[in-house]
Amino acid sequence: MNKKAMMDDLFDFLFTVFVALFALLFIHTALVKSVDDRNQQSLVNMNSVMQIHVQLVDQQKYLERGENPILKFGEIDDRGSTLPIQAAKTTGVVELVTK
């Protein structure tokens, strides 16, 4: 048996194992980062939808009272206030409560 050939095969094997290991670590990191980014974007989208929902409920209350909801929201904007986001949760179940 040729020792030089055996050492060459051993180094080829070790090189292949290290390259495969680092490739798997890189792919795993890229996938986890992608999933975290999508989760964050989903939370942002949920918060904006819930804010729109709150605004619509407030407009419906003004309409039921016979008032103009556009004028009421103009007054809110002039004061610099914002509507509360009641269901902005990062974990758990978001329940929609209608009265």
C-alpha cells in the first residue's frame, strides 16, 4: 500500500466533510433568517390590519349616531393623536370582539 495515496485520500475526505458541514450551516442560517423576516413582516401586516379595523369600527359608531365620521377623524388628526391598536400582540391568539 502506498502511504502517500492513503494520506491524499484522507485529506480529500476531511476536506469534503468540512465543506459539507459549512455548506449545511450556511444554508440553515439563511433559512432561519428568512423565516424570522417573514414572521416579522406578518406581525407588521397584522398590526396595520387591526389598526384599519379599529378605524372602521370608530367610523361605524359615528355613522350610527348620525355624525359625519370624516370630520371626527379630521379632528383626531389635527390634535396629533393616534387610534389605539387593541390587538397588537406578538404571541398568543388574537380575538376579534364585536359588540
